[in-house]
Amino acid sequence: MITQTVKPAAGDTAARIAALNRGDRVFHVVLAQQFDRERIEQLCRLAEMVRRVAATRHGTQFLNTLLSYRRAMLYFIQPSTRTFLSFTAACQVLGMPYNSVRERSTSSEIKGESEDDTVRVLSQYFHLIIIRHPAEGMAERTAHLLNEMPRTIPVINGGSGKDQHPTQALLDVYTLFRCFAPQRDEHVDPEYGGNPFAGRTVAFVGDLQRGRTVRSLAYLLCRYPGVRLLFISPPQLQIGDDILEYVRRHDIEYELGDDLRARVGDCDAIYMTRLQDEWDVAGESKSIDYNRYALTWDMAKDFKPDLAILHPLPRRHELDQRLDALPQAKYWEQVRNGMWMRAALIAFIFNVDNAIRDHFHSYYAY
Amino acid sequence: MITQTVKPAAGDTAARIAALNRGDRVFHVVLAQQFDRERIEQLCRLAEMVRRVAATRHGTQFLNTLLSYRRAMLYFIQPSTRTFLSFTAACQVLGMPYNSVRERSTSSEIKGESEDDTVRVLSQYFHLIIIRHPAEGMAERTAHLLNEMPRTIPVINGGSGKDQHPTQALLDVYTLFRCFAPQRDEHVDPEYGGNPFAGRTVAFVGDLQRGRTVRSLAYLLCRYPGVRLLFISPPQLQIGDDILEYVRRHDIEYELGDDLRARVGDCDAIYMTRLQDEWDVAGESKSIDYNRYALTWDMAKDFKPDLAILHPLPRRHELDQRLDALPQAKYWEQVRNGMWMRAALIAFIFNVDNAIRDHFHSYYAY
Amino acid sequence: MITQTVKPAAGDTAARIAALNRGDRVFHVVLAQQFDRERIEQLCRLAEMVRRVAATRHGTQFLNTLLSYRRAMLYFIQPSTRTFLSFTAACQVLGMPYNSVRERSTSSEIKGESEDDTVRVLSQYFHLIIIRHPAEGMAERTAHLLNEMPRTIPVINGGSGKDQHPTQALLDVYTLFRCFAPQRDEHVDPEYGGNPFAGRTVAFVGDLQRGRTVRSLAYLLCRYPGVRLLFISPPQLQIGDDILEYVRRHDIEYELGDDLRARVGDCDAIYMTRLQDEWDVAGESKSIDYNRYALTWDMAKDFKPDLAILHPLPRRHELDQRLDALPQAKYWEQVRNGMWMRAALIAFIFNVDNAIRDHFHSYYAY
């Protein structure tokens, strides 16, 4: 097996984003920073419409026809079940056939082939590549490889390296929007917009250094002035300086800490994460008392009534199962939101988002 | 990998069944004992209609639209190809998209997650979980877990532990119905009903202790007074006392034996099974002369003309390949019946069985 | 795991072909030699129509309905990703549901089962078996097994042993047709026919002894009088005598050599292959200087302007990546052609080729 050490592209983020989507051939989704507030909210509204349209049999059958003429490849070299199933369910919602490659080693044909060639071959059969890969920057590299092919197709980053997981960040923001700006009437145009994040305290708890979902979500929340970020973690696993620098640059108020219990009552949202010890090089996590970064049953008495508890899952012991029964537990809904958001994103990439809006307005809105 | 020791629910069977399907939210298929005679025959008639409707291109395309708006998850942790493909083919017959998890160990995400959480996550993406699992009682536990979620979805037991395999039992009964009460006119409403089992001798042969298909089928046959059951096996692999107790309680005539050759001529159906030595703890099967429990070519001269030979497959040497050419060999049809019965069951669970009946009557029956 | 030593059927090729497709029940695709010139060109024209129809959303949706009422099984026991994805994409183009078995060892059910029984079981659930297998002759054996079942379904050889890979040969010929007889007007009936191969020099380069794609393509090219074949390889890896005998019998001019550099300028097509060292028994390839059989950047100055470079992929170092940018590089198109040709072949097998022709003529041709 050939694994290349793929480095993130050089240059600042703005230059990298500009280089990705040159002209208007295709829209690659690689970095959370690609999404400005307008795009985020457009996608949240679209996700909400997909959800509501899918609530009826008639609507589901409409969605099922939307992308039956395109095919997706899930190139998931890094083991994953949750994200994989979320994307496949999103494809199924849109009636988009897909196939997958889950392991490089299963194929003797692939053995001895460069990963670049694998991507080139895949681009011949499919109209979209969704990539999940252990190498940082691999999604970005793939986008550039595809841009060089005569027949360019879009790529979606389904998580690469320790760096980025932009679709998780989108679904997290969508979940927060639904919590902070709930909409009661299912028949009215969803109005995710404005800034319901202003004045809200969002705490990130746990292994913030290696949790790429936290990193990607922090980028998106910086679009919302007035939000306050709390980073609560063991000192050796605090959030990266690059993120803090980004947060400061956007004038977002933040605080570092390591005492979850003391701050629980201040939070409007708590984003729990597990210890990512699979990235340990020399067992360095073993010395950490991770119990101090667990949300426990006895903390529930301090919860705000409309607190939103999120978790990208899987959970271990940092999130007490007894909390599942509370209205503040939003992590199962968060899972499901991933499916709707990914369907919305794919619909957007293939320019069928207008068809969804039209359908929604014809049948539901007034 | 976390494997829990899941115990079957406490309480008698009636209480367990009542606990499973409370209210009328969803219909979980967990135990063979859930199926009374009326339900069995309703499903056999429905399976027969699916088969006949699927015989035309027009009918197949009708079926293909039925469940395109639902998605199934095949959570098949215990290795299986045959049952897996049977269920996927059934989903395809109904146009129902599906996905699968075949191994817990393939996913680093899942590592460290409780299996309960896995089930909870799956319930967010899918509308049906079909579970096959090495742990006894896991399907039942899953049904209860799902009943506790705000969005309950049904579960089908695709084989769990050594205990139960209810869909195999349903397809076996369907196969026997087709043998004992064959219907010549494909255009007439299938009339599986009555009691064609009365006065018939059904022999179970082989490893009856560990063959869960035998256990499940025995439960169903007890619905038919007048059937005679023969359990022919090595003494140390005889059918469990719990089954015999059930048989007696239902006033079904039965006999234990170990001489297949002597009884072949008495049988109306012979249900062959292989030696399930993968359950051996200390190689205890090695001392058994399993050849004595094989159906051989030279026995064919004693077969009744309308004998039905069944086998849940895979076979080894206990069923001579030369018998395949005889009209008494029903095991390939039995395989195919599994697809029709599972399609019927899924259609029933999602309340599209009436649509199938309507279609059948409009086009075929008079 | 039981692996049988399956021998190719006895008898000459004509007898083998005649034995395969007796009566007109089903059309098995097992050997490249089954395809005469008329059939090859019919399939090339059909592949071209599929490609053009699939270029519009409307056309794709038409194709998507064609085989929604049939199901394919990809029984791919020999590891493969490229051919697997090509066939699945072809199925998706035609809207044909499929499933796959990729490893015999994943299934405890299958353990202890003969591979013949596995095929028999698969034939109960599916309408087509596409088989890829390490054992030479396995596709042929499967065809005969299926012919013996009451419900016969067709088989397609997706590569078996070192012997044959007929669908690869078909896509290679299709690619050469598109290079040698390009057609500019997408709206006119594709006219692959005649003999654009006459007077053309096609070089096969590399490991010709063990490259089954070369063997299968050589059979097809012998249908075209006037083509010249160059076999350029290390002496110990030259093309088999059986192929040379076949070539001579068809009065095709050929030449054996080992100096690629000297002959590059004479070629109208160069078919590169990698060293197939996975078939080595005792590392015999290690002594070969395979660099002498590589197409390098400095050779490009000698290329004919309309040279076609093909490669069945994966490539290693025998084909310089910098050549990708040249118009002579046809190997990515060749990958894509595989999808169209396989879709055409499956459409032909299920007698929906006329529907494609009708659609094409109604919408595109004049």
C-alpha cells in the first residue's frame, strides 16, 4: 500500500479556497472556512425543507427522483460507520445511487497503484467523490487532482486527518439553529437566519486538540458576533492556537478552562467530545483524569431549561446515558440532522436545491 | 469490541410478546411464537401474491415502488451470506433502499461505543433494523431499546444466538404449505389456510440441539393439530426439553429417534440439518458418526412420491447432491421462498400489504 | 474454505462455445472467442448509444428504468476494485439493483459449503451472476451449473484465472474503434463497423504471459484482417503459444520483440501492461529489468499524432504520469468505456438493447 504524506496546500486560507473552486465548474467542499453566513443559512434552510418534505410519502418520492441520474463514490479509507451511513442515507434520500471503497488493502488491483490514480479512475465512474481519509489535506489534494482532469467532478471532505470535518460542522450549526431559533409551524418557510447565537454561551468540552469536529465548528461559529466560546479541556488537550488566533481575529469572546462543573449553569449549549486516544503516540492520554470532563447526572440540576447538549458520538463515559431522557439531550436529533444537512449539501452541489424549494413552496408554505 | 451478555427477557412467552408490541406503534418480529395460525397464513398468502406479481415485468415494477420511501438497516454482526442476501433481495423486490453493518470491528468510530448506542444511532437513519447477532436475546433487547426512543422503528430478528430464527420458520412453513397444498391456478387467490398438515409426518434430522431453525419451525408447526413430529438425531444433540414441553402442551404427537433409514418411508417431509460444530466448546461433535444422519441416494427408493425434502442450507455431506435432481428436493425452492416470505413480512410491517392484494386482484384474480 | 481445481472444459473452443449457450434460454459470456465481428460491432454501437443517451438527464432517467425489474449478483472472489466498480456502475446506469459477495471467508454459513452450492443458492435470488474468480475456467463451470438448474440465469465472466477477461477485451476494442474511427456528430447513428483496424499496428507491451486482458483482446483483434500485432515483452514473459497459434490460424501478421523504444514510432496503438508479479511462484520476476518495457516521457517525440495509448490499469512505473496530459493518452477514457460497454452487454443479455436503440433514434438520430 502506498500512502503519501499529503501536506495541506500552502498559502493562506483565502488563497486556498479561491484555488479550490476556480471558475464555476464544480463546487468542492473541503474546508469549514469556505462557508460564510449566507451559505450556512441557505444550507440550514434547505436541510429543514428536505426534512419537512421527507415527512410525507409523497414528498419522499419526489426527493427520491432528484438525483437518480448521478452516482456518488464514498471513498472512505479511514474506518467510519456513522459518517458513512449518514452520507449513504443522504444519497438515498435524494435517490442517488452510490458505491464505496472502504479499504485500500482489499484490492490487489489497487496494490501498487498510486492513490492519485485511484482517484482518477473513480472520477470516470462517478459524479461525486465523498472522501474520508487519515491523511491531513487529502480532500484538498483530491479536489486539485479532479480539477486537472478533463471531466471534473466535485469532492466532499467527509473528514480528513485531525484537521477538518466541514459537514459535521454544518450539521452542528444546523442543530444549534434548531435549538436557538426553533420554528413551530412546519408549513412555513424555515427562517434560519439572523443571529440567534448572539449572547449565547457554547462550551466545547473534552479532547479539543484532536477533535476535528470542534475545530470545524469553531470556524463556523466565528461567523456569529456575540457568541461566547468556552473551551474546557485537560490543559494538555486544549484547542489549537490556530483556532484561538482565528477566534480572536473575528472578535469572538472566548475563555479557556478545565472545570466543567463550575460552568455548566452558564452554558446555552455544551458540545461534549470523547478522548481521541487512537491518535496517541505514546499513550500520553493515560495520565489524564477524563472523568473531570464528563457530563454527569448530578450536574443536570444546574442545566438551563433550554440548554442544548450535543455530542458528535460515539460517546464513552463522558456523557451519562441517564441524560438521554432529558429534553436538553439533542445528540440523537443531531445524528439525524446530519442526514438532512448532507442531503441538502449534495442537492446544492448538483443544483437541484431550487427544485426542493419549489416543491416545498407548492405543497407546504403559504 | 464490546459484546454484552444479553439475556432473554424474563417472564413467560406471552408476557414477552405482549411487552414487545405495546400499543400499535410498530410491529417487531422477534419470536416465532408471535405468529398464530391466522397471521402465518396471511403471510403465506401474501408471499404467494408477491411471487406471482413479481412474475411479470409490470408487476415487478409495481412492487419496486412500494417501499422506495423507507430505508432498511441490516445489522448483521454474526457472519451470514445466505440470510443477508435473502433479506436484501426482499428489500430490492419492494424497492426499499438498505444499507448494512457487517462487522463491529471495521469501525474505529464504533470502537468504545456501547452496542445500545449503535442501535440508537441506526434508528436515526433508517426505518427498519434487521438484526442478526451471536448474542441470544439481542433482537428482543433491540426492540425494547427502540421502544424507548421518541422515534420508534421496527426490528426483525434475522437470527440471534442459538435460540430463534423466526423468518426462517415462516419460509419453511410457506414451503411446506406449497408442498402439502399445491395450487395449480396462478390466477386464483392463493388459499393457504385450512390444515394440510393434519396427518402428515414431518421429520427433523441432525443437530437438533443447536439448530435454531428447527426450534423456530417446531413452534410454528404446533399451530397445526394432527401433525406428527419426528426428531431424529444423535442422542447428545437431541431437541431441547423446552421445545418438547411446548409440543406436549399443544397436544402434538411426537417421537424421538436416531434411525433415519428406518423411518424415511414414513415421512411426508424431511427437514435435514448440518452438524453445527461451530458451537462446539471442546470438540464434542468429533465423536459423533454424523453419517448416520445423512440422507443418501440409496434411501430414495423408500421416499413417498410427494415427500418434501427441506434443508436450511448450507449442506455438507448429510444431503447427497444426487438427490437434487429428484422432484422431492425442495431446498432450492425453499431458498427462493425465503425471499418472497421476507418481502411479504416487510410489506406487512409497513402496511403496504393491502396494496399488494389490490394489485393482485386487479390483474390476476377473478 | 473449499476451493476446487476447476479445469477448463475439454474439447475445442467451438465445441465449448456451442455447449455453453444451448437452445436460446440465456446468453452466457465466458470466452472472448464467443464474439464474432458482427456481435462485437453491435455491442460497440450499443455502448456508444448508451454513452450518448446518458449524456442528458432525460436519457439517464430513461436508462435508469430499463432493468429495475432484474437483480445482479457480483460474485467477486478474486480481489478487484476497478472491474467491480465498473460493473456496478454499469448496473446503476441501467437501474439494475445488485448485491455482491466479495470474500468466501466472511461467511460462516458458507464455510463447509461447496462453491457449486453457493452458485445454486445465488441463482435463486438473482437474475444474473457476474463472476470474478482466481480459478481458471470457473465462469465456464458456473454457466454449466446454471444450465442444469430448472431456473437458468446468465453468467458473465468478470475475469477468471490467468485465462480470460472477455469484457475487458470488448471495452478495449470499443476504445480502439473510437480512436481509429472517431465519429464527430453525436446525433448520428454510431457506425462502428467496417475495418478501421486494417493497416494498423497494435503493440502489446509488458507481461504478456500472465496478462489475461492481452490474451482476450488478441482473440478479438484476430477478427480484423490486416491488423498487425507486435508483442513486446521480456523473453520469459512472452505471449502464450496458444495465442500465437490462434493468430497464425487467422492469418494475422505478428512480430515478437523486446525493444519498445525502437518500435514506438511504428505503432498506431500501444497497449501497456504492468508486471503481474502476484502470480510469481518463486520470485522469478525479480530478475527482469522491467524498465525496458516502460513508456517514458522521452519517447513521446516519436509518437504518431493519432497514436492511442491504452492500459488496463493499475499502472506502476511502466507508464509515465506525464504522458497523461497528451492527447494520445486514452486510458482514462478506456476506464469509462468499460462502464458503457458493460452496460451495453447487460442490456443485450436481457433483450433491452432494442429499447435503447429506439430511444436513441427517437431523440438523437435523424
